[in-house]
Amino acid sequence: MLWYNSTAEDIRKADPDTAVLPVGSTEQHGPHLPVGTDFMIAEAVAKGVAERLGAYLLPAIPISTCREHMGKKGSVWMNPDTFYNMIKDILLSLKEQGFKKIIYIQAHGGIFTGTPAIREVNATNPDIKVVKIDLVQFFTSNELSSILECKDNLHACEYETSLMLYLHEDLVRKELIEDYIPNIPRDFLNYNSIFKYSKNGVWGKPSLATKEKGEKLLNALIDKTIEYAKWVFETCNI
């Protein structure tokens, strides 16, 4: 596998044309999950994708935009324009080195400036193609719907808790799990911190989470990401 434990010579000899960039966040995840939940999930999915495609796996970016979690010490964010320029610079750096296909995997649903950065890079660089994967986009797929019992998976929920039980069970404080689903739509996070609507920072039913679901979810996310990326690359003749 080509990743950050590889040497530059390893990467030169393999000469991959595809790079995988996982993006997460450092933010509160209720009383029971670690603040690194998002980038741990992003990295796990990206690693599975890179292994199967023979791609170069970049380190997961652990900090992005998460002001909707203001109110708990330990959540760290950057401004949207900073994130935009950082992502654009990374993508163009990969282009300069000869990568033709880049798979951007986002595990934090609150990032909205990644999309315009990717659109600009794709629009102005016809010799490469960047595929944007927001893992949230697969929530309504048959594969994930058949695993998840709760239909309100947004934060520190059945979905994320199941994945963390599978990936890092030792980091999950099972005795502190609490369910809570605010009676408002997700877009209300545009107006206030999540703590305005959920005192414990949870949005969903983590009590339904299991390690077995987590394994199934991870495999489904890897499969769906590869399926979608190949579809885009083939459609764009890359």
C-alpha cells in the first residue's frame, strides 16, 4: 500500500495515477465519542479505497470547518476561505506531480467549501479529475438503509457510533451513550450551534449502534465510494 509510511522512492517506482484525500474534523461528538471521530472514519474509508485501487493515500486532514459545534472546549475549526484555499492548493500540488485522478473523501457533513474548491479545480484543469465523496450522500442508499435502524443519523448517532465501535471500540464510552433527536431540520445548524437544539451534542440514536453494524457500514462505504468514483472517471474519460 502506498501511503505516508511509504518512501518517496516507493511512490516513484509504483507511479500511481490516483490519490485519495480523506478529510475530517476535530469536534465534539456527544459524551461518548472522541473528538477525532470524523477523521478516524475518513481515514478508515480512504484506506480501504486506496488499498483496492492501488492509489496513493494521503494523511487525513483532521481540522476543517465546524463552527456549528461551538460551545464545547476541544472543537477546533478554520475559516471557510482558509479551508477552500488549503484544499485547492493540495489538489493542484497533486496535479503538478502527475496525478490524474483524485478522490476526496469527506466524513464531516458540515464542510460546504470543499465543493466550490473542487469545482474550480476541475473547471480549470481538464487534464485531471477530482471526485468529491461526502459519505453522507450514501445514507439513503439501499446498502446503508438496510443496516441502519434510525433514519435520523446526523451526529454522534447510530451510524458514527457503530463505525467507532468497530474501528476503535476502546475509545467509545458506552456507559455515557444518550439518544436525542431535535425536532427541527438539519439546516437549522446554519443559525445556531448544535447545543441550541441538543444539550448533549447528539443528533440520533447511538443506543442502536453495534460493532457488527460498524463493520458492515465500513465495507458498504468503501464499496459505494469506489463505485461512484469509477462511474465519474469513466463518464469523464479519465
